[in-house]
Amino acid sequence: MLKYTVRRLLQSLVTLLIVVSAVFLLMRLLPVEGYFGDGYDKLSESQREAVLQKMGLLDPWYVQLGSFYAGLLRGDLGVSTIYRQDVPVLEVVAPRIPYSMRFGLVAIAIALVAGLAMGVSMAKHKGRALDKLWTGYVVFVSAVPLAVYLLFIQLYVTELFGLPLLFDKYRPSSWILPALSMSLGSIAGYAMWMRRYMVDELNKDYIRLAMAKGLPRSAIMVRHVMRNAYVPMAQYLPASILMTISGSIYIESLYSIPGMGGLLVDVIQRQDNPMVQGLVLIFSSIGIVGLFLGDLLMALFDPRIKLAKSEASR
Amino acid sequence: MMRDRMSAGPMSPEAIRAAADGLDASLFEPAEFDASSGERGGYSNYSYWRSTARGFIKNRVALVFLALLVTLLVFTFVQPLLPGQKSPTKIHIDPATGMQYRNVEPGAEFWFGTNTIGQDLWSRIWSGTRTSLLIGLIVGAVEMVVGIAFGAVWGYVRRLDGVITELYNVLNNIPTTIVLMLLSYILRPSFRTMVIAMCATGWLGLARFVRNQIVIIRDREYNLASRCLGTPTRRIIFKNLLPYLVSVIMLQTALSIPGTIGWEVFLTYIGLGLPVSIPSLGNLVNEGRQIMMSPELRYQLLFPTVVLSMITISFYVLGNAFSDASDPRNHV
């Protein structure tokens, strides 16, 4: 277990290093106008040079990368240029982290419970109406773009149930729809994995033996089938984490949740380069850390996974 | 006893004959590849594609969606040639008042109504579908080629397996959304940017699936047997490997088209989509979204999304149905 953890941690660190360097270097390809804010036209050529010099943007790329890493170690992600001029990126982002985290974790939890329950009920009613209904749901959610069906949920479900259209941190009812919306895609994923797993498992010989012994169906389910159900969970958890991150960017913006996803959309529209860079780095790190924790959690639950090398088979 | 003989040097032909108990020595010669005996094992008249077609026809739901999709696709590309169609970008002006036909409700003149600046929604939807499908088809084709090539190398060349797997782990750790947003942000929004960004992210999944399939079937006994019998590599690839890959390749490619359309809508929403002058499904949904708060204008959101959903659902269902039908394990 320790060996696996260390190996996996090293892998995550290398990934993080590559991603941070790649993002930083890619951002250097952008035209420098993005670093001036509104005052670009008012400055003379030499004043622009001076600003760029001060920001270190005229240095060769490896010097820039070096000082960027030095800044990172001090917890410095640069300063915003347009969104909130001259305020450090981290200071802008920090108050928004709790919202994103809370929504993301709640959404993953909802998806896990609802998705597995849906998968079990599909397998139980295989080929009958309920199975077909949920299959329809899975097909719909997987085929229709999230950017489309979430829009309709916001538009019509709020009207139907009298829920607030936009997020308001003082109204608990405004939490419901965004959290549910974030979990819809993952629910479908879990349900599919779980259904496939259950159908395969119920056809196996040891289940037939248990039935022949006269064990009640519920006992077979609880004692045999469900005990191994973390296999489909483990297989889908990473994808579910990434999907929640992706969804949160759109959903936070849609419901005006003051989280990081909405902020990323804002700063992209306003072309605030340091903010975009900082947020992209934060989101990639969350993805890497999330997958690391997810793999670790699954290895804890299921000792077979580390033998099967989950990272290669995923 | 064996060792005694071995140490005594090469066996004489008599000794071999004695040890073989009168067996025919020619049985121990390496076999020559013989195409006609290659067919002997198979039963009467199995044809991969005929079996696939038979499996597909049995799936009633898939046939309905096939009809729907073919109709939609044909109509999308034929529509501009039909008589009486309006230009998708022309702003229509009321000759009586000299004002633009803004937000005209669906009717005889404008079948799907007009948008906020007086453009014909009907022709915009089909023009937008053409744009989005074009992106989808280009990206799908590139993904297919790159994914198969990369996946084949990854699965076949054992020495590269470790390196590529590590590389895959790095790439797979970053949310696709973030990569897409970053690439579209750095390259200025345009048709080309969108295609490049989506091609850059999409092939990874297919490569992984192809690699896994190849690793699984590469060393199966029947492949080993084929190699021992001197079957040409070409025949091994086409008869032994490819039928198992067709299913997975077609599924991934079919799913990449609804995926591409979805990304286009998403990128347009955050302001990194195609220029507004080009009608596309993303631009139409986005225009519809901006006015969705007035119930009487919602048709401008409804019509594009209905067409979009029909296309994406058809591709999804058909991809899955075809993948089931083309999987040789499901053939009788």
C-alpha cells in the first residue's frame, strides 16, 4: 500500500510539473496587450516597454519559467490585470474556493448514491419498463450536450417548482438545482457501470450456487453482489471527478455561483491573462489531486486494484 | 536417456526414425501458408459484414434512428438547393415600414420565425447544422486516424508501452474542458481554432481503447496459431485483429460527433466559439439563450435545440447499435 501510494504520488507530482510548465509556456504565446488592462492605448511605446520589463515579460522564456516557479513556491500566482486590477490572483480566487468545493463534493456524493441505486434498479428490472426508462435517461444525458439540457433545466424546472433562477447564498433552495445539475452526467455513468456489473455478476456460477442453496435474493444481493460493487465504482470515479469539474465551470456561470468556474468564464471573456493562467493551473491541479485521492481511496477499499495497476487499465 | 542422445551430437536419420516410432518426418517440417486451408475451419458462408448487417437490422430502435438521421443529413445538405429558401445571413426588411422583421413568430413567410435582428431562423438552423456537422466530421476523421495509429503503436510496440502509458496518465489527468478552453483562448476564435482544439483532445480516448483491444487479442492462442502457420501479417491484421477493432472504432467515432457539437455549444457560451457571423448550432443556441427569459421568444431557443438533440441522439444510438452489431462476439 505504501509503495503504491508513493509511486502514485510521484506520478501525480511529475504530471503537475509538466502541466504547470506547459500551461505557463503556452500562455507566453499570447499577445502582450492582455497585460495592460484598459490603459493600453494611452501608453507610449517606451512606457509599454517599461511595464513589460517590470513584469519580466521581456526575459527569455526559461528565466520567466524560473521566476514563475519561484513565485509559486511563495504562493504567488501573479496579479490580475483587468478583472480586479493589481489584486493578487490568489486573493481574488481564495473566497471562491469553498463554494466550488462544496458544490463539487455534494454533486459527486449525490451521483454516487443515485447512480448506484439507479444501476441496481435497472439490473433488477432488466428488460422491463423501469430499465427502459432509465436507459432512456442515460442515452439522453450522454447524447445531448450538457450545455443544452442544463439550460432547459434552469429555464423550466425553476418555473415548475418555483425555485430561484440564480444562486443566492442566503436561500438554501437555490442550492438544489446547481448541485443536482452537476451530478446528472455522473449519475448516468455510474448507473451504466453498475448495471453492466450487476448483470454480469448475477449470471455467475457462485450466484447460481447461492440460489440453489435456497439463499433469499436479498441476502445474495447484500452478501455477495454488493460487496464487490466498488469495482464499477472505482472504474468510474476518475471520470466522474473530471466530469464534475467540467460541469461546474458551466453550471457556476449559469447560476451565477461565486465559485471558481464562473470566475474562469468571466476572466476569459474579459481576457485577463494572469487570471486565466492562475485558474487553469488551479483547475488542472484539482483534477490531478482529485484523481490521486480517488485512486488512493479505491486502493484502500479494494486491495486487488493495486495489483491490477489501476493507472494502466483505466 | 534423452540427455545421453543429445550429448552424442546430431541424431542420425535412422535414430530419428526409430525415436519417432515410424511417424512421418514431414509432419515436423514448418508448415507453408495455404490460403485454401485457411478457410477450411470457418463454417459454410460466414461473411463479417453480412452478419453485421443482419445484427443491425434486428435492432428496430436503431433502424428508426437511422431513418431519422439519414433524412436529417440529406435534408441539411439539400436544403439550400430547394426553391424558395432564404439566405441564412440576410437581414429581412419589411418593405412597408422599412423596419427589420424582428422576432417574427413562426408562420407562412418565415417557417421558424426570425431572430432578434430579422434573419430567417429556418435557413439559419440548417446552415448552422451544416457548419457544426462539418466540424464534427473533420474532427471525427482526424480522431479516427490519429487514434488508431497511436493506439496501434502503443499496443504493438512493447518497448514503448511504458512510456506512452505514462504520457497518457499525464494527459488524462487534465480535464478536457480546461485544455479546450486554454487552446481556444490562446489561438484566436475561428473555425480552424475550434477544429484544432478539438482534434488535440479527442484522439486520446480512442487510442486507449484501440491499445487495450490490441493488448487483449494480440497474444490470444488463435493469433499465435496463425503466426506459427505462417499466415501473412496482412491476413492477420484483416482477419484476426480488425474485426475486433471495428466495433470500438466505430463507436468512438460515432460518439465524437455529438461530443464535438456539445463542445461547440459550450465554447460558444463562454465566448470562445465561432464568430457570430457564421451560423452554427452553438451560435444559435447562444442567441436563443440570451432571450430565453421572454416566453414568447423561446421558439428561437427551442427550434435549434430540437434539431441539435435529434442529431446527437441519433448518432449516439446508432453508434451503440452498430458497435453491438459489428462485434464478432455477437455474431452467430
